[in-house]
Amino acid sequence: MSGMVYLLCAATSCLCAILLLRGYTQSRVRLLFWSGLCFVGLAMDNMLLYVDLVMIPDIDIAIWRRLPALVALTLLVYGLVWDTK
């Protein structure tokens, strides 16, 4: 059952990323771009969480699955702090 929750979280993050990036292409608001990239990274983190805990539970890839989330949040912080007017 927990595997289904991980996949639903990944699907939700993908949907948010798609909607944010589509909104960016229509309005060219830079915050939508950075938020969309953040959600792409969070979706990758959720997919790697599913792989780590459900598909290959014997191998611990916790450090590797946290890297996309770290990069995603770094991009969002960059967009919030340095790319605002």
C-alpha cells in the first residue's frame, strides 16, 4: 500500500510541474519556471523513493534519492531570492 502512495505523490508532483511549466510558457513569469523545475526535481525524488523502498529494498540509495530534492529546492530558493524584481 505504501508503494501506491509513493507513486501517487510522484504523479502529483509531475502534474504540478507540467501545469507550472505550461503556465510559464503562456505568461513568461519567471517564478513559474523556477517552481516548475522544483516540482520536476521533487517528482524525481518521489520516483527514486519508490525505487529505493519498493523495487530494491535491499540496496540503500537514500543519499542518491535526496540529491534531486536538494537540487530542486536550491533552484526554487535561487528563483525566489535572486531572480525577483
